[in-house]
Amino acid sequence: MTSARYLVVTPGVTGTDGIARVSRLVVRALESPSAGTAAPVEVLSVGDPPRPGALGRVALSSAAGRKLRFIGLALRRALAGPHPPDVVCLHLRLSPVARLLTGARGRLAVFLHGIEVWKPLGPLERWALGRADVLVANSEHTARRFRQANPGFSGRPIAVCHLGVRAARDTQPSDSGGRDVADPFALIVGRLAGSERYKGHDVLIDLWPRIRNAVPDARLVVAGDGDDRARLEAKAAVLGAPVRFLGRVSDQALDALYRDCAFFVMPSRDEGFGLVFLEAMRAGKACIGGAGAAAEVIEDAVTGLVVDATDEGEVEKAIVRLFLEPETRSRMGRAGAERLGCQFTEAHFRRRFRAILGLHTP
């Protein structure tokens, strides 16, 4: 992409879900610090409520969840001037509209995130992605699963751009590995959605009585909310205090949870990337993740443990080990923080993403 103006098309950009967070990451990567008062980026969103100034100097047009309004906004943007924008599309479902927005001269990049692209494309999505100039995946795992589900794209180049997080937060990371917490707890962070049961909450609840047999004071803290929370809480109720659900928490409270936990665990079977692993690494905490995309983030036996998420015995063994070996988890946490700083900060993402689009990074 070589145009000076970009349009980011996304399901949402101001929320707390993964797509919104990646959308903001992309917007910040595309912004030029030397652009003066005119932002080189605009955002077209399906679901955000109207919030003037929500993205600072970046213009946000939102359909507030109304599909017809979204299409109308897209048509208005397509007809706004003689120079079509270069478009970055953040969700497969929006790619046909994004392709129409580029017209004959604009360029299109489509970001492939995970489970939504691991199934055969519909005809409109196949048309749009077939005519996209750049396909970007958040992990090698996502790219591989996409090609497996869509063999017609087996020879199509897909650039892999691992995500990143800001390098430092106000809450300072702990180097204690959880040893200074009277009752050590493992932490899982993520949406409690019926459509995302693959993340492993059920596995952890099922395993916790066995984990308590090996580590009597072991606790599990669950941060996040969603339509599956009531079911999960009811399932965990028989365990009592050892499993605690916090619901949605503020950024500051989440930082404190990462700081105070013994380690982070999310034995997901189908994760496309896993920003939460990076957040835990930033706080200097060891991570347990399922084989797949997590193995591109977690260096097994160095910054954490990569397990077969379908093997409850293997998940149990990893959790018990990190509870019983504070020096091991502390060492892994330090290595994780170092790995993050060398590879997975927002600055690293910015350089990777702009390079894929052929842009100079100031």
C-alpha cells in the first residue's frame, strides 16, 4: 500500500474484545507521527456506539450495530472522492464491503485472526480475498489452518504478523512468581462465551479438585464476562472458594491480577494468537498454553509450558508443576518478560505490519 490515507474496516474498535484491541493496534501502527494535525487513518466500524473523539484525531464512522447503516456509510465513503482509500479489513465477514471500497485503484489488506477463518469461505469472501492485495495472519498456525480449510489459497502468500502489546504499564511487574501471595492462584483471562468454550475454562474447572489434591491451597481466578458465565459459575459452585469469577475488570485491576498471580493458564484448543499470553509475560509470569498458536508465543520449558489441551492429564501435570515449583515459574517469568521485550512489543508489531504493507517506519 502506498497511498497516504488508509481506511480500517472493523467490527469494532473501542471495545475490550480481541478484534477491537487488534483494530486499535493497527490504527496506531498506521498513524504517522509526522502527519501534523491531519490523521492519515480513518475507521469504519460496524458495532461501536457514536463517540466523537473516541480515537483522538482519527476519524471514526460507526453504524452502531446496524448493518444497513454500515453499508450506507461504506457507499458514502466510496463515493467521497476521486482517490479511493487503501483499506485494511480486520474481519473476514467484512471483506466483500472492504473490497468494494477500494474501487479500481485502492489496495486491500485483509487480516486473518483465527477460528473464523478456519472453515471454508463463502462465495463473497472467496471473491474478496481472491482479489485482496495482501493477506496477513496473526500466526503461522492461523495461516496454516486457513489454507487447510481453503485449499484454493494453498499457493497464495500470507504474511505472518505476530501481535504486540505496549512494553510498560503503570503497575510494575512482580518478580516473585507468586511466592508473596498467601494463597497462590492461577489466572485465566478471556471472554466467557458459549462460542469460545475452546479456551479451556471447562477443562480447568473439571481438573481443579485433582489439582487441589496435589496443592491444597491452589486457587483459580477467572477474569472475563460473557453469555457462558452463569453456566461456568454453576459448574464451579460445588468447588466453593478455590475458583473465583471476577467478571469484567478494569485495566488497572487486570494489571494487578497479572502482577499477583502465580502463573497464567489458558489451555485453549483453537487460539489464533493469544494477546493474554503477552500481557502475562509483560508482568513477568510463566504461561501455560495449548499447542498451536500459543507455541509461537510461549517458548516451551523456557517461558512457560505448551501442552496438548485435549489431554487433561498433561494440563494437570503442568499446573501442578508450576504451583509446586516457585523457582521454576519465577525463572520462566523472567525469560518471558525478556522475550516480550525482544519480540512482542507494540513497536515490534508496528515495524512488522508497516513492512508488510511496504511502508517506511519513522
